[in-house]
Amino acid sequence: MSIAMMGLLFVAGFFSGVVNAIAGGGTFLTFGALTLAGLPPISANATSSIVQFPGYITSTLAYAREIRTLWKPALALGLVSALGALGGALFLVSLSNPAFRGMVPWLLLAATAVFAAGPWLRPKNTGESHAATPLGLFTQTATSFYGGFFGAGMGIMMLASLGLASGGPYHRLNALKNFLSIIIAAVAIAVFTAAGAVSWWHALVMVPAVALGGYAGVSLAKRVPQEVLRWLVMAAGTGLAVYYFITG
């Protein structure tokens, strides 16, 4: 890995942390940079999961108080999330790189569309919680399968599914989303590691960059309009999809 490529990965990781802290969508940047670094699509996807994992932990710690009051629904939702993520990750590693590469532009377009629709998918802050419904548990399982398989746009999809699963105020749902993201990512990482799909050297370059970007993003959140970053992320997702359509 050249110094220039290490620099590209570090910069992509840094800005991934920034946009995740402000608007979400950092996976588009890490996945794209890893493919430009020459990693096969499956390895790039698996390594991107590793890179994003520390951010899920720090985000969950920020909601520690809320999580302590949500342990009952968190257990039920955590179980279906683990099962869904396991299925998605196993499905990914069962594919060949050419087969997954053929899916990537469509996955990127779908994830970009979900990201663009984020403001309309975000559940209303009704302040009312309810027991997890069968439909809500099903949608959370499906979202977790997607998270284990690909993951871009998972956070927005999960907020919508959790709104169906248990309802409640936004910060309650966001706390659950961050906690469940740890479970989904941990299960997927275990599968990817066992399958030898992770490039640890690339992850080693990007993890500290994502952490630094996440820290910087907190202070930038008050200065940079979220809509600007949203458009940049959507442009990155669309650009990557076009690249894969052309080169696939």
C-alpha cells in the first residue's frame, strides 16, 4: 500500500467520521475508498464494517442513560437483530466477488434513495411507546439482514423499523438504533473475520481517521448546514453507483 493510498484512506475515513456525526452516510465514503484501494467488493464491504464499528460504540455510550431504561425491548430487538445480521453476513460471504459486484450499483442506488428519503422516513416524535409488534420485529429483522449484508443507509432504515417496532420519542429510538447497530456490526464482523474477508491493514489506517472525524464532526455540526452534507453524500452514492455500472 503506497503512501498516497494510505493518505486517501485516511482522508476518506476522516470525512466519513465527520458526515456520520452530522448527517450519516459515511459508509459510502469508506466503501468507495476501499474499492479504489484495490480491495475486492466483498473485502471492501467487510473492512468498511470494521471501520465504522467504533463510532457505533461511542454513539451508544452517549445514550447510556436511555439504554439503561430500555433493556427489556433492547433484549428482544437485539435477538432478532443478531439473527438478521447473521443471515445477511453469511449470505454475503457465500457470494463470489463478481456476483456481489453485480449487485453493488443497485445496492448503492437503493441506499442513496433511502438516505435521500431520510427526513420523511424518520418516525414522528409522538412520545408514545408500545410493545414490539410482530410487524415491527419483522421489519427490524429485515433491516438487520440488510445491515449484515451491506449496511449503507442502515441507520435511517432502522429508525423507520424501530418506529414500527416500539414507537416513542426520537432520542429513545436513536438510542436503540445505536445499541442495535453494535450487535449487527459485531455479528457481521465475526462472520467476515472467520471467512477471512477483512483487510486489517486497510482498517488500521482508517479506524483512527474515522474516530478523529467523528470528534471533529461534533464541533462542525453547529457550523455546517446538514443539507450541504446530505447532498454531498447523495452525490458520492450516486457517483459510486455510476462507476460500478460503467466498470461492471
